Amino acid sequence: MLAKAYRLQRNSEFRYVYARGRSAATPLLSLVQVKSGPPGCLRVGFSVSKKVGGAVVRNRVKRRLRAAFRELLPQVTPGRKLIFVARPAAAEADYDKLRRDMRGLLRRAKLLRPGPQ
RNA sequence: UGAGCGGGCUGGAUGGCUGCGGCGGCGUUGGCCGACGAGGAAAGUCCGAGCUCCAUAGGGCAGGGUGCCGGGUAAUCCCCGGUGGAGGCGACUCCAAGGAAAGUGCAACAGAAAGAAACCGCGUCUGCAGGACGUAAGGAUGGAAAGGCGAGGUAAGAGCUCACCAGCGGCCUGGCGACUUGUCCGCUAUGUAAACCCCACCUGGAGCAAGAUUGCGGGGAGAGCGGGGCGGCCCGUCCCAUUCCCCAAUAAUCGCUUGAGCCCUCUGGCAACAGGGGGCCUAGAUAGAUAGCCAUUCUCGACAGAACUCGGCUUACAGGCUCGACUCACAGA
RNA sequence: GGAGAGAUAUCGAAGUGGUCAUAACGGGCCGCACUGGAAAUGCGGUGUACCCUACCGGGUACCGCGGGUUCGAAUCCCGCUCUCUCCG
């Protein structure tokens, strides 16, 4: 999991990112991101709608996404607010697939700095 | 041995590293340690309550709900025990099961006629291509045709009379009661109340996004015999008048978890349940906590995630365990 | 989390106990007419599944799904499924 400091906390923050952000997508996920806040600050949120599945499925997807992001966190450029939106196919995907897609999206957004794997 | 019936329980396990949530303790900016951390349905939101605000929630009407009887409960449309009906060889299961003799409506098509019926037929009279009267035994229609069947009776017929049977009402017997027994008396009334309705009982409205407190901001009305609240109407009643009303996806804190609670046991009761004694504290988030990786193991894991809290109902569910002085069939003693 | 509304043909919809869905009415689509060609207009047709039939054609079922009440249900009652709206 992620510490609270790294999470988007308010509905208003989510709305800000959706309004101002730029998006990219894979079949499993889409990423909306915007440059915001002080340089060292990094905030991320996860959105899983009812189209993905029931409460149990949505909780599982969200937990996997948070775990994957925690693994990638040291490599991510700070100074951004990010939202990962799960698409319906994410319900069937395992942890490795979700992490691979997340890494790909971050690289396309040029937010992944080279570092130790 | 096989096939069933009715309950009850369970819903992968163990360990390591890295993490999450609130709580407690220690530190006192950042941390460290500790125990705890989703369900039997957490679901649907179908009932009933607590709680909060609207008046300390009051009367009438309307509207809504319930509907065999008795009991249980904080309460219920729930539960238990009985009555009646339906199904099953049986254990047992299922049933919105008051009133159609208070009144009204509806019953398409067909049929003469759908409730106090005359089309054909049958009989009598008239004296005739027909008409009048009587008649519900027969035909035909329909889901349903005026209780069934036999005998007497008659012009022909008819509960008109009688026997048996069926139903309804009364009386008697038993039962707190639903209801029931009867060799008694009277009657023959169509169906529909998940049509209006009648009867009995219950029912004010909204919902934790309720609501309370604190703080920031915006807009409007203003000397009004009126305005506002009690979201159907009337009554009744309360509040306001130098303040009142409205808007805001503005924020924080509270509401927020100890409760008709759970476990064991005794007593009363057929039971639901009640009472006494002892023990226990068991999520409380607010973009919303259980995850990631690894190892071992088994029968390879169903439906599924708390959001104010309880009691029920309904629906979903892989498999496993268990109880019964439960049933049937076959075989043996 | 809470409160409410709806589901009828390809689409929008009417029908609220019979005869009666001729699935009305409107849009769309197809064909014909008009035109040099089109638009507009007019006329006709147009649901799905199963069954019968050599052909023409005909029958039955389907009003989101499953039960119930009733002689009879798209309509009344109960239980599900899905969709949409509102409440800070």
C-alpha cells in the first residue's frame, strides 16, 4: 500500500486532474496526469467503476494497482498528480499484467526516470 | 443396503519478508512497539424498530397496510403452536385462508337467458303459416345454467313431496378460540373482494447525504393583519417580528460504535421465548483499510466486501461435517 | 449509503382485465409513382422463434424474467434482473 501522503484525498483534486490532465490508455488501464504542486510532491489516485465488476472485484483491482504503483514509486518523477482508471478488462488481468501496463503508461508519459530495477 | 425427509454447523490451513486502517503505550515535526481488523448472506432495500429533525407528534377525513385462531416479541407482512384446505405410499411440504346472506360493478365471444332465465322442446287452450298460458325433465352455448340421483306426483312439469348424498345457516356437544361432533330444525343462495367495498386491527412525515456545533463566503426580502413549520386536506397548535429567508460538490469536529450484544449455565414453557447467575468486549473508514512476493500442505477453495445500529424476510452459494425414539423399499436375524 | 422511476417491433411510444396487440400513432428502412436526377410528396410493404405446406399460404408462442389470483393478465399481486434519475 501507499502512505496517505502519496494519495489524492479529495473529490476536488480528482476533478482538477480530470479537467486539466492529459490521458493515455492501454486495454487494461488509462492514465490521466497533470503537472501540479510543489516539485517534490507526487499524488496518485485510482478509479475503478462498477463496469469493472462487483465490490469484491473492484477492491481486488484497486489493491493490485496500489501494490504495483508502490513497487514503481522510486522510479517515478515527482511533481505530478496522476489518476489510473481501470477498464473492464482489468478484472481478468493478473498482477504482472497490470504492473506491465502501468510501467508502459508511465514511460509513454515520460514520467519514468532511469534507475535501478 | 438403497432411496428420501426435516433441522444445525462450516465456508482452505500454517509460516516468513515488505505494506495498509483506526486504537493503546513510548517518543515528541519525520518515528518505534503492541494487540485487533468484513459476512452468512456484509447483497436486495421488501418489512419492523431504535436514533435524529420537523411541536413533548395531538384530533378528524383521505390515503396506505395487515387479514383463519391462540401465543411470542421493542416491533413486524416475522417466529412458534394449533385449525381448515391442497399434494405425497410415507417422513413431511405448500397455502394473501375474514365477509359474495350490507350494497354497487364486471362476467368478452357464444347462448333464449349470466340471477329471481322460456330459443327449441313438452303440455293445455284457442283454432290454426300463428297466438296465449303453464313448465327448468331433455337439446344447444359456455369456465360457470339455478344442488345430484332415484321414486312418488302431474295436463306437462317442478324440493311440489319422500329416501340417500352434497352445501349453507341455526341449535346442541367439546374447545380460550379458529373450528368440531350430532339419529335435531330450516334452506338450495352462480363466480369475482390480488374489482369498488364492508368488518376488525395498525398507521404523522422524512431519513445518518438525518441532524448538531464551530468557522469562511455569496444573494435576497424588510415595517408586511402578514409570513413560516407540522410536505394530501381540515382543525388545532407553535414560532417570528429589527430581524428573517435563501444559495454553495465550502471546510472541520461530533453523530460512530456497549448493543432489545455474544458465550456458558440453571429455572419456567410442547415451542417461539422469558427470567436468574457467571464470563467476554468483538472493524469504525471518509477516494473509503486485508494487499504484494515466497515456501509447505490438502479434498485446489462457492456466493461474495461493513459505511448509523439492531430484529426478520427474500435472493446468490463449490464443497464438507453433523443430528433425528424421521420415512419408504429390499435383504437378514 | 439513502430515496424514487421505468422496461411493449429497428427507434420513440399508445394500450391499464376480454372480442383486441390487425401490436394503434409517429420516425426509420425497402419497393413503386412523380423527376433529366434527387429532395419533398403520394401509395404499398416491413418483428422474432418454432411448426405445417410441392407452391400460394397457414398455425402457435413471445409485452424484461419466473410464479400466483381470475373462466380469461401487457394490464392486478408477489419475487428477481437490468437501465435511468434525485439527495452533500
